[in-house]
Amino acid sequence: MDDVLQHLVTVLTDKFDVPADAVRPDSTLTDLDLDSLAVVEFAVTLQEDWHIDLADDAAAEVTLDELAGTVRGLLREQSGTVAP
């Protein structure tokens, strides 16, 4: 598991009390029983942690793997590196 995905898992388990064994790369935030307010709070937490603008990329139906990919892309843009 890469650092970005691991951070998503840590935030979900520590801040939102999601059981660690329920969190998988193919899980959506809806699968993890986060309501719409929790999804917004999750997105804001990630934006603050990484200083990125997720906008609507942290939608309830996006898988954690897809969200991690979006975050990795935003972090690459922020650092000025070109994605492979």
C-alpha cells in the first residue's frame, strides 16, 4: 500500500472510526457508511493535510484507489513534476 492510500486509511480509521478491516482499495466512502457531511469533512481533512483542492473528487461513490490516484496527480501537479 502506498503512502497516499495508507494516509486515506489512517484518516478513515482514526478520525471517522471506520474499522480497519472494512477499508479496502475498492471501497467507496458510501461502502464505509460515511454520510454526505462526513464525506465533505473527509475531503476538507485531506485538503488541509496536503494543501490540495479536491473539489468534488472525494465523491461518495469514488473508490479509495481512485481517490488516491487523484490525490497523487494533484500532488505531482503541485510539485511541478510530470506524471509518467
